[in-house]
Amino acid sequence: MKLKKLYSSREVAQLTGLSARQLQWWAQRKFFPATVPSHKTEAGGFTERRYTNMELLELMVLADLRRKGFSVARIRKLLQVLKGRFKTRLYEAIEGGGPVTLYIDGENIYARSESGELFNLLDDAAQPLLMLGEDIKLRQLIARERPARRRAKGTAATGKPGASRA
């Protein structure tokens, strides 16, 4: 993926798997507003929202969390805890780029501080966890581009089964 300065909401939708309507809903409710919001043009239409590289990375992570079953409320809490408790944004916490690194076990999201303390962000982000044993399966939370959808055999560009290209 080649990085650009700004991405349209259509490009973000294609790269993340989020729908344009979902991005619009998130922007309207100030859950995840774009750097350049949509605005009315002189011709009476509207411009597309524009997102930065950092916002694109964050939206890739959020889209992945949504696909894993995390609710918007839990994701909102994650963003609030990162901002309030750790004074950081999501893009700084993914892939070990900031004061905390995020990990996931499938149901919860954890932050490991630079000093090694581990916090459950969705449960009690103020209390470090005491980790015992080695069977705790945590994997680092990273930004990934949504994989391209595969077409079923016999499906042409029209999307109809059994259709073939002429």
C-alpha cells in the first residue's frame, strides 16, 4: 500500500472493510471524525471526508476489532482510556510505537507500559494485572489492510453465480 497525505472516505472504506455509511455515522457522532470533514459546495453537493495516514491506521485496527465482535461502545472505551489514562492515541499504541503497546486475547485488549506493567483497558485500566503462568495467549494489535475478497468459482464481475465473461 502506497501512503498518501489524505485518503477519501471511499479509499478508507476499501482499505479497511468499513462501509462509507459506517464512517459517516462515526463522524456524525464524533466517535471518529475525519481530519477534513465533509462540507457543502457552492454547487449544492458535498465533498468527501478526508483521513490522514494515522487515521487510516487507526481505522484499520478498529475495523479489525469490529470483525472480531467488539462493539462500538467497547471500542469507544478503548480510545477514551488510551487518551485519558495513557495520554496517547491509538496509532501510537499499535506495533509498539508509543508509551504503551496493545495486545489482544480475543475478548479483551491489554496495554503494556514501557516499564512492563500490563493493564486490561476494557475492565480496569487503572489497576496493573498480575500475570501468572505461560498459557496466556496474547498477540500484538497491529494495523492490517483488509484482505481482498475472493470470488467463488464461476462468478464473473457481475457477481452472479455461473456468469462468465464474454
